[in-house]
Amino acid sequence: GESVGLHLPTLSVQEGDNSIINCAYSNSASDYFIWYKQESGKGPQFIIDIRSNMDKRQGQRVTVLLNKTVKHLSLQIAATQPGDSAVYFCAEIVPHGSNYKLTFGKGTLLTVNP
Amino acid sequence: DGGITQSPKYLFRKEGQNVTLSCEQNLNHDAMYWYRQDPGQGLRLIYYSQIVNDFQKGDIAEGYSVSREKKESFPLTVTSAQKNPTAFYLCASRGTETTNEKLFFGSGTQLSVL
């Protein structure tokens, strides 16, 4: 899963397995979180989001879990497919003065082996 | 066809030259953002703008400048003061009606130094 550091964390899974990608955030005031998928040379694409008043949200083959007590977010991908291979980022909305800004995690490279 | 458009896709800069990256959106979004992404790294915020004629520095604003004269446009200038400009630049926009609004990304501009 994601962690602070210079190198991109990696996760390698077999096609058909479930994948879990983790993200730790630091700001307890964050109230909205998003997971993005980025394929090589492209912009990030929205996958799923969750508000801080929820602890779980499901989409198509994806589930996001939020644990505010330990400031931890996870993305679960069911029946992982080769097309899921990409870098996955978590993002949090952080109050910034009278505005808000998005802060991104380092990203996790998911590789799906056929 | 609504979306956010970045141009050019590839850009080359000579030493001491300023270059400008274009970002246009027709999503009627108030907020726009510029991120820098280095290989194997996460996204770092350069500048953002919550409204026309207003913008704020992000985490790595030195060597960059922006303008927001129109709601649809948020160009980024990489100045000669930016000594390490080679990176993938991503523009994004989002609505500001509520805090839980997604960030939409452009397809990115790869900037390289000749």
C-alpha cells in the first residue's frame, strides 16, 4: 500500500484475485476522500469517493473503506483484471484557509499478472 | 463534449526560456489546479485558483506563474527560474458548490528540457 517515501509502492496480483490498496492520511479535518486510477501517460481518472460520515462505500467491483480512528483508507478491487493495472492514488480534501485543496498520496502501482 | 483540455501533449524547453502550458475547461467549474508529477512519484500542487482573478500558491510554486483571467482558462508558465522543469504536468478542475465534488483531470503535458 501507499507510504511516505521516494519510491512508488507496488502490488502484484494474479488475475481473478482480489486487490487491496491502502492509504494513510494525516489531517483529521479532512471530510472527503477520493480514489483515482492513472494509466501510464494519462491523467488520473475518478474511481470512487467517500464522505467522512461513512465507513464503507461500494461501486462496481470496487469498495472503499474509511477508518477515521486510525486515519486509514483502503480500496478493494474484486476479481482483478489485467485492465486494472495502473497507479492508484488516494486524495483527501483538506481545509486551506477559507478554501479547500486536494492532497494526494504517493500512489501504489498495481500489476495484474494474467 | 464536456471536459478539460490540456495542450500541447508534449513540450520542449530550451535553457533560459519561459514556456506556457494551456488548460481549458468547459465544465463551468470555479476551481482549477495545476499539479506536477515526476516519474514514480505522486502529484504535487503547484498553484490553484478558486475563482476568476484569484489564485494561491501550492506546495511547489517557485519557478512557476499562473493567471486566471477567464473561468475556462488557467494557463501555467514554467519560467527560467524553474531549474528542473522536466515532468508531467496535470491540470484539473472541480465545482465548489459542496466540499464533496470530484476533481476532473486533463490528459497532461509532458515537458522536457532540450
